[in-house]
Amino acid sequence: MTSKKTWFLWLKEESFQEAVKHYWMGMTNVHTLSDKENFILKLTSLKKYVVKWVRLKVKEQSLELIKVEAEIAALLESAHTISFNTPDKDRLLFLQQRKDHLLLLEEITWRLKSWAL
């Protein structure tokens, strides 16, 4: 079960806004239905699309987190055999910041879900 609060997290994502806008504009009205019925139909369809989009985004972030953690591990492993140069240190710092951000998003999502229960 997901909370409506969880969806607000995605409203800040520019890619989410673009995806919703593109999907909404691409939908056509059924001429045999009234404006109200068309609007309800579009909203229902949009909700299904948003649920799929969010699930895909969460999976992408999980995969990115795994890749970031693997790259951090590889950099730290190579630090044992050779000395760190400045680009490696900068890369490690960037990866650690990205990992922290992804973990924060994951934590926020879980907290919002737990509040919904």
C-alpha cells in the first residue's frame, strides 16, 4: 500500500513532470464521451501510468545504488595497491555523495510508506 504522500516526493523530479506532461498531452479524447467522462478516463489512465513510472524509477535508483557501491568498493580496493590520485579522490567523494543521496531517497520513501500503514 502506498501513501499519497509518497507521490509528492516525485513531484520535485523534473523527469516526472515531463513524463506526466508528455503522457497527458498524448492522450486523445473519446468523441462519444462527455468532457467530464473524458477527464475521468484520462485521470484513471494517468494514475496507472504514474504508478508504473514510480516503480520503474525506484528500480532504477536501486540499481544505481548497487553500481555506486560496487564502484566505491573497487576504488577503495585499488587504494590498497596504489596511491590515490586527485581524480580518484574526487570520484570517490562524488560517489559517496551520490550514495548518500540515493539512501536518503530510499529512507524517505520507506518512512512515507510506513506512515501510510
